[in-house]
Amino acid sequence: MSDLTFAALLLAADDAHVVNELFMPTKWFGIIMFIVLMLMLLVTVMFSSKGKQLPPREHEDH
């Protein structure tokens, strides 16, 4: 039996369609992910210039 025939038989035999409900509405997944990604972006931007600062020189007037 070829792989294509076997796959077709498996698809045809799938009579019981199982629906897994999400534990919250789908729009909240997008809202929460947007907030998480924005917070990670803010943390990244806050620390982005830390490595670029030159150390202060001794005995130099500001």
C-alpha cells in the first residue's frame, strides 16, 4: 500500500472530530501577547544604550 493511499484511508477514517476548547476567548490571546511583546520591547530599548556609554575620564570637568 502506498503512502498516499494510507494517508487517504486515515483521513477518511477520521469520523470523530474532537474540538478542544480554549480556556479563554481567542481575542485575549492576542491582547495578552501584544502587551507581553511591548513590555519586552520597552525593556530592550531601556537597556540598548548601556553598552555604548563611554566611561567618565578622571579629572575632567563636566
